[in-house]
Amino acid sequence: MNPDRFEFRKWLAVGTGVGIQIGEADLSAIVTRVRPTGARVLGATTITHFRERPAADWGAEYTEFLKRLGGSYLSATVLLPRRELIVRQLALPGVADRDLASAIALQLDSMHPYGEDEAAHAWCRIGRSGAVLIAIVRREVLERYIALFSEAGIKIAAFTFSAAAVHSGARLLSRPPRGGFLALVECAGALEIFGESEAKPFFSAAFELPREDASAKAAAELRLPADAEPLELSALLPAPKTAPADYDLSRNALAYAAALAGACPRLALPLNLLPPEHRTSTSRVMFVPTAVLAFLLVVVLAGLASIAPIEDRKYLAGLEREIARIEPQARKAGALDRDIEQARARAILLNGFRQRSKADLDALADLTKVLQSPAWVTSLEMNRNSAVLSGQAEQAAPLLKVIDGLPQFQGSEFTVPLARAGKNEIYRIRALRKGSTR
């Protein structure tokens, strides 16, 4: 991030937020106040066995917690359990913002196993890169949590997930390490790993493996050195300037990241799975721009009222004459632009059809040359944008570099974790085709 832009964003970091992490049996809640000079943890609590208790019971416990801290007006940012979400990263280089929604819609059904009406999703571009982060959850799960928190009387501003909160919280008051990193946190019996590198702007995965094995797999995925030292997640987030005496950041890092994102939602990734009709706003600071704009509007109206009516009519008449004079030319220019654009689109379409067959055959020939015994391919799916290969090899990890070295492919990655089959590793690789216009 540009240093000047980061400093500007930092001075916009003003707000107070509540972060809630949904655990296997407990809810962890943290209230954090953010200022450009640093963050302060005002309070933290754990609501035990919330799934087994009446919602009104633990909801009253949460309300009392906020009341003690003077935060009754706050709405929470809730982290949904990672095991109930599908998180995907989609590479769409060169796709303009206005076309992202259409490009994602074309591929969304292939990213989850649910029916067409059974899934809810949210997405956003990661910074200024060509990568898009997509979160998918079963609508049944989402509605269950909406009903649960509504019954408990808890106001919710956002349902998000750990990776989005960590990405936002790590950039709120500080900058992540240059050149890439790995950050670990244990959650619900699994090891969550977050990372970034020059090869991949975003990485998030949960492993049920020892730390060393999980870190090695994540480092390979990010193209980081094998001996890259992973960080604890608490070291990646801005350290609070003050906190309660019994507060342990390492045990509550995810809830803390959610509170940071909730305190400054306009500076966080806009990944919110909660439907708009169920969202509630929280921060009082958000009303400041409205008050300023209202004051400016009053000033402008007072200035307009002081202009003599006759001068207004003369000015408007002159504008109408000028508009009437220029409007025919503007219509002709617009029609000409539309004709040119249609002709250009037809030419591009015809050229693409002519070149597609040759490019497909060349890509298949390149893959056949490099994927030789003892590695083999059991299935190959290829379209204009990517190729998906499944098969077995004694060492599957080097295949990413080999495929990326081909003239037609880039950005190869494993779509599923590697598995063993005797002496071989079972792999499934997805590689982007160079020149893709997705």
C-alpha cells in the first residue's frame, strides 16, 4: 500500500465496534475503540454453552455486558464458523469493476455443492489486485443464526468470516510484513492459517495437521520459502494500547479482528453475508458526515434564496437555449459511438472463434510434453480460461512450477489438499490460461 494512502486511511480509523466469534460451545465478545493513535479493548466476555441455553437468557447477559461499557447502541460484527463456510478466491485479471458481478455469476454454481436457491454469497475485490474473494454459506445456516441472534435481542451489523476480518484488521492501524507472511491461530480443534505473498495476494485455509506440516503446505501454496517462520495471529493485528487485566489477545485474536473491522466498516473488506434488511448501524460517528452535509445544504439553500428571481430566469433561459443547440449533435455522436462499438465487438468475436481451436491444441500439446511418466493424468477439463487436471505423481508439488513455466499457463494452484495413494500423491490442479479475458 502506498505510504501516503496508508497514512490517510489511518486518520480515518475512528469508531467503536463489537466483535463476536461463534465457537463450538461458547460465544466470545470483545468491544474495541479505535482511534488513529491506536486501539483499546474496552472489555471482553465469554458466553458459555449458548447453544444449550435459552436465547433470551444469554442475550440478556450480552446486553448487560454492553451496558456496563456504555455500548448499548453498538451492533456486532459476527464471525460465522469457518467449517460452515466455503471460501473461494477467484482470479479475474483485467475485469473492470462494473463487469465483476456478471463474471462471478457465470462461475458461482461450480464453487459449491448446494442447489441454486440453497446458497447465499458475498464477494469483493482484494485491494487493487485481480483477485476476488467469495464467501458462500447455506441459506439454512444463515437463517438459523439470524433467528438465533434476533431471539436473543442482539443487534447485528454484519455476518462475516475470519479471513475477511483478519485481512481488514491487519491493515487498519499497521501494515502487514513486506514480501509475504503466514499467520496461525487455533480454533475449534483446527489450525487456521492466513497468508499473503507476491504470488498470491490472499490465502486462508483450515488444517487438521501438525503445525509444521500445515505451515509447509501453506508456504508451498504461497510460493514462500520452505523455512518461512509463521507468526501467531495476535502478532499480525495491531496490539491494543490498553486492555482489561485478564484479557488474553492470543486466545481472542479472531474476535478482536472482528471488533476492529466492525469499528471502521468503511475501511474493511465489504464482505457481509447478512441480508441488508437485517442489518443495523451502530457507530455514532457515522452521523457526522450527514450533519456536515445537512449544514452545507442549508448554507447553499440560503445562498440560492438570495439570488434575484429575474436573474435566475435569465440564466435558466440561456442554459435551455444552449442545450437545445447542442442536443442534436450529441445524439448523432452517441449513435456513432454505438455503431463503432458494435462493429468492434463483432470483429473481436470472430477473431476469437478463429484462434480458439489452435490455442486449445497448443495447450494440450504443452501439457502432454511436461506431464510424463511417472506422473499421469486421469482427467483433464479445459476451457478458454483455465484447465483442471487430476491425476497422480510421486511428487505433486513441483508440478505447479512446471505448469507455470509453459507459455500458455499461469497461476496454477491445488484446488484440493494433496492425498496419498501408495507411493504417489493424488493431485487436482487448476491453471489459468494466459491471455484469458474473464
